[in-house]
Amino acid sequence: MQYRADSLGLTDTVTTILRDLVHERLGLMYEPRQFDQLADRLSRLVVERGLTSFMDYYYVLKYSSQPEDWLNVMDALAVNETYFWREIDQLRALVTLVVPALVAARPFEPLRIWSAPCATGEEPLTIAMLLAEAGWFDRAVVQIVASDASPAAIARARRGLFGQRSFRALPADLREKYFTEEGGAWRVSPDLQRRVSYDITNLMSDEVERHASAPIIVCRNVFIYFSDQSIRRVLEVFERRMPTPGYLCVGAAESLLRRTSIFSLEEIGGAFMYVKNQTARMTPGEQAVERAS
């Protein structure tokens, strides 16, 4: 069913304050040329909430005590463009060079890898395939956590059923090895799926704290939708919580230069990633939390 945004009292002023609220809560920044896109995506939610105007919806979002309201917004605005083997050189360098170094440095500790945002799960499963092919699950305890702010995306990731577009870059032999055809789609093998745990996490909330101490964070192709302010807010958590050394992967079209002094851009195995080689200044309380995590 189509909902007309212009029938819901939409004005430039309302769109602007709604845009600013979305930016504050989710980090996503919409330019004026994208206002129509924002309104189109949210108009269905306005009507389903039983409201007759975007202004009413603005007040609901600003003061609502129901978490479902913002989860629905994230579902409506999510960009789930992803596929297996995307920007594979960077992930291959992680598994080939970074993982061995981290396991050797802390042989008795689980190695944690956080993929955020993971969209519908193709990225963390790609990491799991690379680790499985290299035999790491037989040699070390590796914990992969995948998160996204969209509950609908996480539900699809947990379902583990993928269409043909997800496989446009994955070698055919790996699809045959790790997936089985099911009703015109492909289902990931239970053994590979169990290597990944999924969570709903908004990068602009305190929820980030529970995963940000991982020594490897793959946070690709989300900062292109964020403002500088939002990027800095996320980076400040990574700077404080990630161990030293810590490895942060962003997308090929993203740059953190001039946005951080804690991470340095390094070439590792022919791929670029940001490496935390120093510790951000923390309060004594924050240091205690860091030691306990």
C-alpha cells in the first residue's frame, strides 16, 4: 500500500526537525535533496501509528517510551546493500595476517571479531568462511558477533536464507560447500551459521559499549551515511574501548584521516585498515571497566 507524504502535513520545517532527530538518534544524515526519500520511507510508519501528520510523528519519536518506535524507523531507513566476498582483500588480510598475530599474542583468550553493521549477515559469514577455510576454528576460540540497528535485517541474518544477488562475488565452490539450495534461494550450513552470534545494536547508543572492546572491528560502509559528528561519536568509543593493538576496518570509500589521532592507517597484506597503536586517555573509572572487560 502506498502512502502519500504530502497528505501528512509535510513542510520543509517539519522535515528538517525530523531529519535532525533521526541524525541525533541513529547517526544518519539526510541532505535537503534527500528529504523526499526520508519522508517516503517514514510515511507508512506515520499512518500505521494512527497519526495524521509528520509533526505528530515527530513528537511521538521525540518523547516515546516504546523502543519499537525507533526500531521501526531503523527498519524503514536501513540500507541492506551487501553481498558475500565484498571487498574481500581486506578481510583476507585480517584472516591471513592479523588473526595469527592476535592469537599468538594471547593464546589462551578467545579472539573476538565484531561486524557492525552486518545488514543481512553476508559480511560476518564471509569472515566465518575465511576462518573455516584457514582452519582457525580448529586451532583457536574465535567469537564472531554481528550486529545491526535494524531488527528486520537481523531477523533475515538469523534466518540464513539468501537470494542470488548475495552470491555475485562468492566463488562457486564455496557456495556449494557452505550452502544448500532451498526453494530458489540458498541456506547457509548450520555449522557455519553457529559461528556467528547476532545482536541488535545502534551505533549511536550505549549498546556499542558491549562489543567495542573487540580487537577486530569490521565497520564498513556505514560512515558514508553518517555526519562528521556521528562518526566522531562512534570513534570515541572505539578509541577508548578497543585494546592495543586493535584493528578497525572501514569501507574502501570511507576515510578516518583527520578524524582520529589514536588510529593510524596502515597497509597490511595489500589492504588498508586502521590500527590502534596507542591508548586514548581514560578516566580511572573507565580504565577499571577496560581491565574488567
